[in-house]
Amino acid sequence: MKVRIAPAGLDFDAEPGHTLLQAAEAAGIELPSSCRNGTCRTCLCRLTSGQVRYRIEWPGVSVDEKEEGWILPCVAEPLGDVRLDVPLARSLF
């Protein structure tokens, strides 16, 4: 699955069974993160295209936030190609 990060224009692949945060790190891309379990909201970003499923039943986003496209990449697995808006993302290479 392909992941595109705006506004930095970063692209990487995500393997099935990996969260968006895990896939980004494997590709040398740093996304804001802290707890890695869906509670602290440090990684909160907007999904602008595609779909995800969560590893936990109720991640730390409200119903309204979910409807607006907000997700937590630390516990979200892509279901296909996705685009994210992550202003603080950066390549480590």
C-alpha cells in the first residue's frame, strides 16, 4: 500500500499488519509520536484520502473528529493507499 504525506511530499510503502507510524519509521520518516497506544494524541493527523482500521476498539479521537478525517497513525493500519496531512513529518535521510 502506498502512503503519501503532505505537505512534505513524502511517500512510502506500508506492509499489511503494520500501523502507519511503524511503516513511516521503517521508511525513515519521522511522524510526531509519543505513547504509541492511541491515548496521548501526539500523532493526531488528518486522513485526506483512503481508509484505515484501528488496532484498538476506541482510539483517542471523538466521533466528530473521526467524521472530519482525524486519525491516530500509531494504532491505524491502512486498508489501501492513503494520504495524510502531517505538517511536522520529516525524512530522516
